Amino acid sequence: MRFDVVSLWPEMLEPYVSYGTLWAAQERELIEVHLHRLETFSQQGRPVVDDRPFGGGAGMVMRPEPFARAIDAVRAEAGTKPLTVLLSAQGVRLEQQLAKDLARERALTLLAGRYEGVDERVASLCDVELSIGDYVLAGGEVAAAVVLEVVARMVPGVVGRYESASTDSFFAGPLLGHPQYTRPRTFRNMKVPRVLMSGDHEKIRRWRAVEAWRKILRCRPDLAGLRQPPAR
């Protein structure tokens, strides 16, 4: 699967895609990641990507032309029509099922904005607007990194053992993963549950299912249709 990210500062993403799962997936040619500097697509001789908003207001708005040229250039380079995503606080929220759907695409182009936002006409050039949560970031680079990792993990073969991904929180719907333990067996008087060392796989499976629901009720009761407790 091919990922293209168009950003004002692609250097912010270079270290992120050079380590861990994303790096290994690129080495094994399971995914490609291409980072593009938005200024490259501004008008020749004028590396300008933003301007004052019509109607007045604070800050600067990113112009539509560089993004339009970037979309066209990526399509030509990829030799296919990628699904084009505008990272935006007003977009549909990224959830695990959507990540699975996006991972079925042959190519994904992520547009990362900055400043006071992106000219609204850019959205009409995209297939979807995508948000990673109901809050505002200084720019779309962090959101692009999140989308890259979440979607790449759903590409077959990227996670070495499918089991590792399939037991993640939210993989099979609005559920949390079960509690995990490793050595030592006792840590600061806290012991590993005996059932996990019993060797009885059916008992372990049932224990994990029960504990996953207990975790939902304790940490995310909203997933069970209950009221979220106030933050401490």
C-alpha cells in the first residue's frame, strides 16, 4: 500500500516513519511512504502557500492551488488514483473500522494543513475529511502520523502476528483489550492472576473476556452506554 503525505514541514514526519513498525513494513515492501513539501507545488518563483482570509479575521489561511497541484502530482507519480484525505477537525472521526476500510485502498494521500486552516475549496478535491479527535492541533502532521500508523497496522503482514493486532482494543468493535501481564510474577506485592499460569486455555479465554468488560466499565463506561465519570 502506498501512503503520500503533503505537508508544510515533512521533516516532522521523517523520524516517525524511520523507526518501528512503519520502518519494518517499508523494508519488507508492504507499504511505501512518500513525504512531499507543500511549497514545492506553489506557483513557480513564489513559494507562497497561505494568504489573508476573505472577510477578515485573525491568522492566515492555506491557499487551494498548492494542494490541487500536489494532488495531481501524486496521482501522476503513483500511476493510480489514491483516496485523498484532508486532515481536519471537522472531518469524520478515525476509528478502527474506518482504518480497516482505508487499509483496503491501494494508495492513500494525506493532506496536512496549518495556520487558521485550509481554503474550503480544497475539501471538494478530496474524497474524505478525517479527524483524529474533537480537539485542535497546530498542524496536521501529528494527525498524519496517527493515520499512517493506525491504517498501516491493518495492512496484511505489517504486524508480524495477526493475533497481535486482532487482540488490540477496538479491533473487533467498541471493546477494550484484556489486561496483559509478564514477568516478574510478583511486582511490589502485586501478583499475576493465577489463572494465566494455569495452562487451561479455556479458563484463560473466559477470564480475559470478563476482565475486558470490567476494564470497559472502569475506564470507558461510555462504550457500554453508561455515563463517563468526570476527570479527576
